[in-house]
Amino acid sequence: MQNFDVDVSALAAEIYGLILAYGLDILGAIVILFAGWWIAGMVERAVGRALGRVPRMDETLRPFLGSLARYGILAVTIVAVLSQFGVETTSIIAVLGAAGLAIGLALQGTLQNIAAGVMLLFLRPFKVGDFIDAGGVSGTVNSIGLFTSEMTTFDGIYLCVPNGQLWNTAITNFSRNTTRRLDIVIGIGYGDDIDQGLAILLALMTEDPRTLDDPEPQTMVTALGASSVDINMRCWIESGDFWSLQFDLHKAAKEALDKAGISIPYPQQDVHMHQVGGADD
């Protein structure tokens, strides 16, 4: 029993010595940990509120950047806690840096898509609902994520396109501007009245309420083709009316020219046959 009392006393003395030696370090580490955790949460919420006041800020990007700031502060907090206990953090930081580099190289394509997604969400060259052509694909944008963007083609095909593919090429946005120009080329015969053809085609555009008055519609001879005089019908319209008006004007032009007796020629090839030699040969 006496030996047991001695062992307990020795253990208590050793624990008391450890508390005296490391108590302040442990207390400091706890304070740093809780302070870092609290600051990380505050910064995450502050980033979310700040980005919420930014015009055209995408809802996907706000929580992503907030979480990025939070985990960055937590990483610094952990390093500070280890340093409080006397752990050499230089080697740990070097190891983490090397590991981060290795992971970055392994996920190069994925990280590239994330970076491209962030740029697309920040700069907004297109938005959901726009019809675009980029990266060798074209369609209506359904969603813009951090890794991929989803699109639907003209014929209803679903596309899931990596953001890097879209960002690294020229982006043509057909829906960005509220108005756009429509050009239709119609060919008439060389023997037809050019001025009459110009007037008929111009009237088709000016009488349609979908064409804009400023700039006003125009018709002009643009080329003397192999079999026709090419007339360009040019007008400015609302972007949403582009396809419907183009289809309607093609039909109306054919009907109006036929009614006026103006031909729409098509390429022809004449074959001339010559007899060589006499009939007895």
C-alpha cells in the first residue's frame, strides 16, 4: 500500500510538472484553435455578404469563394497550433506544399476546369438561356458550374462541356445583344428588272412589324453571279425574332417575285454535242 501511495504521488507530481511546463502552451493552443475557427466562420459569412452585393455575381461562386477563404484560415490555424507546441512547422509546410503540387499536377485538367469556371462566373461572357458557339459546340446554356457547363443543341441534344474547353476558345454569344442584323441573299434573272426586284424585296421588310426602323431596312445588289443577279435583303431585328423572320422572308420573297413575274434562276450547265467525221466512219 505504501508503494502504491508513492507511485500515485510520483504520477501526480509528474502531471503537475507537465501542467506547469506545458499548461500555457496548451491554453494558448486552445485559444488559437477557437479563435481561428471563429474567425474562419466570420470571414466566410463576410465574403458571402460582400459578394452578394456584387452585380451579376453567380450563386454558385459565392459559397465556393466563402468556403475557400474559410479553409485557408483553418489551415493557417492548424499550423499555428502545432507551432505553439514547439513542432517545427517549416518541414510540415514544405511537405504540404509538395503534396499540393503533386495533387495539382495529377488534377491539372480538373483544376483548369475549375479556374475556367471561376472566370466564366466572374466575367460572364454568357449566362443561362443564351445561345452560344464555343469550343466546337453550340447550343442554349442550361447551367454554368465550376467544372462543366450544360447546354442543349438546336435538335434537343444534351451537352456537358468542360469549362476549360469553353474558356480557351473564342465565344460567340448570339443572345448577348438585344438586336442583330439579318442578311438574306436572293438571286434574280439577268433579264429581269433589277429596280423592281429591289423595291419588292424592300417592301417585304418594311411592311413586317418585326423589322426595326433604325437602322432602316436596305436592299442592294451585292454580286453578279454565274446565273443570277444577287440582291441582299438587310434589316435589323430583335434577337428573338431572328430565325422566325428569316424563314418567313424566304417564303415571302419567293411568293412576291413569282407574282411579279421575276425569276429566281438556278445554276444550269449546257452540253453541246458535235459530230466528228462522216457518217460512214
